[in-house]
Amino acid sequence: MSLRDTISTAADNDRIVTGTNETIEELDELDQVVVAANAPASLRERVQDAADGADVEILEFDGLHTKLGGLCGQPYAVAVLGIKQESSRLA
């Protein structure tokens, strides 16, 4: 499954967390963190530092933050999002 398909499916199933702070706060419930290609380096570093030691895969979305927001169903730009583990959806 492509990253775009993974994001769309997760969004359809309410398994998306948007925003840097929100994503970092919920790292223990996430499978993956997605960072937009045009996210600032400081933001990328902050996410990477927070994820060190966590069992979370960090992926780069090959599009702009405006496209990432639209892909996950948001009417605003999203530079960072997290994809929750399937089991956390039931919690």
C-alpha cells in the first residue's frame, strides 16, 4: 500500500493525529509519523528527537503540507501527522 493510501485509509478510520505537538504527545500510540516535504528543518529535528527511542517509523510525504492536509481530510495545511496503531482506535 502506498503512503498516500495508508494516510487516506487511516483518515477514513479516525486514526490520524495532526500537528507537531499533538503527534509528539501521542507517540506511544502511533505506528508512523509523516512529515511533509516542505516542513522546516527545525520541525523535522524536533519530531526526530522526540521519536528517538520510540517504536515509530518516520516517513517523508513527497508533497507539500497543503496536499498532506487535504489528503487526511483537513481544510488546512498539515506539516506533521501521526498514524495511530489500529488497536488504539478501539480505546
